[in-house]
Amino acid sequence: MKFDASYSLKVKIITTAVIILFMGLGIMQISPAIRVDAFLALSLSTLFLVILVVTYGLSVTNYEINSYELVICRPFKNKIIPKENITSAERIYKRDLKWTFRVFGSGGLFGIYGNFFNKKFGTMNWFVTREDKLILIKTNKGKKYVVSPDEPERFLDTLRPAN
């Protein structure tokens, strides 16, 4: 079963702002009014493009649950969590995530994903597109994943029979 992962307003604003910023900086580099070294201009444009491609490639497009696994669908490489490894899945809320720190990842450009730490939950891998529909998934390997399907209750109902 497929579950959509739509962007929150925050993610849409951050993504749009960064793309506009990168485009503006790129245009400024080729403007005859601003003299920029050709190597520097090419290097910065390449860096901007790499950042956009990598962050988009690691972003979540949707989630799929089948008989055997939860698939976190991403343009570059899907993350697969076998259902037999899942020990629990529960809704969590923004108030549960006070003092959560991003160790490595994206904080809004094409989503919120990467490694995060929180005193209450410890280390977590986030695959999130919005912060108002969060689900914490724990595995028997000690891993914790946070996802944000558009329909969290239906997602949990579909995932739970394997528990």
C-alpha cells in the first residue's frame, strides 16, 4: 500500500527560497556588471547544482508497505525496513521532540531527513516531509526511524499487523 508524503509549508518555503537564492547567485556570477573569476563562477554554480541534486535525491517521495517490508521511497535509493525487524510504531508529536538536534542531514531543503538526536528517544534517522504527522518506528536492531505519511493512522493500521 502506498502512502503519500507531502511537503509542509515550512519545507516548501525553505526549498523555494534556497532554489531562488542559488539561481540568483548563479545569475549574478554571469552578469557582466559583476566581475567574477570564471573558475570561481563555475565552481560555485557546480556546488549549488550538486547541493540541489543530492538533497533532492535523498528526499522522501512516498512510503510503501507490503507484506514483507516498509519502503521509504527516494529518488536515489530507497530505504527498506523489513517488517519482521519492526518492534513498534507509534505517533509522536512536536512536543516530544523538544531539544532535538540535527547531527547530519537536511533541515528543510526537500524535506527533513538525516541523523537526529533527542534526549527522550536518543539517535534517530528521520525521513520526514512534515513535522505534524510523525511516526516513530523502532526495530529489534536498536534503530529508530521517524517518518511522516500524510495519513498516519492508516499507515499505522497497515504496519501494525506485522507487530
